[in-house]
Amino acid sequence: MNIIITGGAGFIGNHVVRLFVNKYPQDTIINVDLLTYAGNLANLSDIEDLPNYKFIKADITDYEAMRRVMRDNAVDGIINLAAESHVDRSIKDPFVFAKTNMLGTLTLLQAAKEYWESCPEKYTGKLFYQISTDEVYGALQLSNPEGIKGLGANHCAYGPDFFLETTKYNPHSPYSASKASADHFVRSYHDTYGMPIVISNCSNNYGPYQFPEKLIPLFINNIRNRRPLPVYGKGENVRDWLFVEDHARAIDLIFHNGKVAETYNIGGFNEWKNIDLIKVLIRTVDRLLGNPEGYSDELITFVSDRPGHDVRYAIDSRKISRELGWMPSLQFEEGIEKTVRWYLDNPQWLDNVTSGEYMRYYESMYGNRDVR
Ligand code: NAD
Ligand code: TYD
């Protein structure tokens, strides 16, 4: 197969590209990425010379470019990860989110429709796979503020309910609204034109190569640089965390074995209150840096809350476990240890991606929050 993976130079994308390139040497993997601030080809330096890997710098909102890429590469499958992905940025500048996430997805759908309808076998053997987020479902109640033991060995549930594949979309941020809108277009191309599509909605990912504007890499980088750790509100919001390579394995399973027109939720049954997660993170970084226990606690700085901050996300991932046999492979403690080690072992990567433009962005985000 010839498979386009869009956004392959980003955080999740590079793990998906690496998995596919190594696992399927008979397939050609075409990474289509615009290389925005979040895309970094250095993330893929270990596989860039492999014969079944190809990189094309292009914008998914550019219809002619997408048509050309699909035709020139006789594309059979598309996995769409390209997106603007940071909620805080979407609050500052919603337009680029609508453009990339909504119009970009629509552009890809239309280019794929046109190309596949021109093929003799039409849609047979083709698939458009949209990578979505649990944030489209909105926010769950935080009705067990202390958490009660839930489904897994270490699982604490902070409320009685979970996002199911049937949960109605109810996005609150410009980011989640743009992703929800994209998902609706994807379904409409199945229902209207019969295009084979599949969608998955995953919870918060963490792991190597995540841009340090998201909670976990930002805080690791700040602890290592003795900078304040900006905790929004009281740090009581809950997220469900999954190691990024487990997400990549789920994407592989869904792409190859998922049912057309289905939705699959992906999550770790691993809910954490932000402040508890931050404490684990501080303990781990301090230990690995050889600092005394509690050394970096003083960096915790409570700042004004994110507007419209969703209180709790929690995914019910039993469908993908039941139907496709997927399970997260790592316990959270293991995943965090692996992640912190990776960032501390790769200070050059952190320094490179946080130079220049990023620092100006950081100042503009936190300059008025007494954080720097
Ligand atoms: P990211 O921001 O790290 O990477 C996005 C990539 O898309 C970058 O390489 C960027 O250069 C590229 N890109 C942006 N605009 C583009 C355009 N117009 N044309 C081509 N390429 C463009 O994002 P991520 O965290 O890796 O997320 C990937 C996907 O997974 C997104 O669709 C996101 O909504 C979804 N998702 C992310 C998470 C998470 O926790 N990070 C969880 C669930 C779902
Ligand atoms: P983030 O990594 O931005 O992911 P998302 O908003 O998509 O869930 O944030 C994770 C949680 O951490 C979220 O509840 C917001 C909170 N947060 C902070 O408290 N401080 C920060 O500096 C950041 C980036 C996030």
C-alpha cells in the first residue's frame, strides 16, 4: 500500500510514521507535513534514509498540492494527524485552527474523493482515517474529587461516567470545536459519497518528542531550567493519560483491522488530577537529576485558570480492547520514568525547539501571569 500520514513530523505523527515504516517494509509511507512550529524532521532522523519512507513538505489546506500528492503517489490510505493541537493557542488565535483542522481535513477528503473515484477500483481497498481527540465530547463531571478506585489496578475514577463512542459531541474550546467540525465532515463523506472512513478519539498523550508547550514536557523543561510551573486554577482538572507509543499501536490496529465507518475511543483508564501528576513529575525529575526530594516543589505557581477549562476527560476504551484486542502496554509510573529520562537525555532537542519564536510565544502566554 501507499499510505499518506499527515502531520508525521509532529509529536504523535513521528511515532506513527516510525511504527509503520519499520513494521511494513513492503508499504510506502509518505509523510506530508507543513513543518509548522510543531513539526520537526529531526524527530525522524533515525528512519529518514529507509527506502519505504518519503517526506513531502506541503500544506493540507492546499487543494492542488493534495491532489498532486495523492495522484503522484497512487495513494491507498490516508491517516490524518496534521493539526493545530494546543488549546491555549486556539484561545489566542482560533482562525488558524479552523483553517488547518476543519478546512485542511475537508481539503484532504475532497482530494481523496476525486482521486479515488478516478481509479478503476474506486474506493475498494482505500481508507481515510481521521485522528481525533476525546476533547470533542466536552467535559465530564468531577463528582468524586478525591477519586475512587475504578477499573484498573491503579485506576482512580473522578466521576461515575466516561466518554463512549456514542457520547454526543459537545466541544468547548476553539481547538475541540475545530476537531469536532472536521470529524463531522469525515462522517459526511462516508454517508454522502460512500467513502470508506474510520475515526478514533484518543485521550491526552505523553512521551518523547512532544513540543514543550503541553503540560508534561513544558514542566520537565521548566524544572530543569528552574523556571516556575504555571498550574492553571487549583490544578484540580482531570485528564486521562496514555503513552504515545500505545496510541501509535492503536492507530496501526484500527487502520488495518478497524471496521469502516466506525469510531474507536482510545485511552489508558489512567485519570490524574493535574496537581497530583505534577507532584509525580517533580519527584521523578528531581530524583533523576540527583536533587534532594522536594527541591523543585517551590516552582509550583498557581496562575489564573484557562478560560472554558474542561474539568474532566475520561475515556472508556473497552470497544477497541474487545474488538481489536488493544490494551495499553505501560503502567503510568513506567511511562513517566521513560518520558522524563528521554527529555533529560536529550537537552539539545529541548533547547533547539525552545529557541527563538517559541520564547516569544512563551512570553506572550505567561508574561501577564507573573510566571516569568
Ligand atoms: P502536534 O502539534 O505535535 O503536530 C502537528 C503536526 O501537524 C506538526 O508536524 C505540524 O507541522 C503539522 N501541521 C500543522 N498544520 C499543518 C498543515 N496545514 N499542513 C500540513 N501539516 C501541518 O500534534 P500532535 O499532538 O502530534 O497531534 C496529532 C493529532 O492527534 C492531532 O490531530 C490532534 O488533534 C490529535 N490528538 C492529539 C492528542 C495529544 O494528546 N497530543 C490526543 C488526541 C488526539
Ligand atoms: P495540555 O497539555 O495543554 O492538554 P489539554 O489541554 O489538551 O488537555 O494540558 C493538560 C492539563 O494541564 C490541562 O488541564 C491544562 C493544564 N495545564 C496547566 O495547568 N498548566 C500549563 O502550563 C499547561 C500547558 C496545562
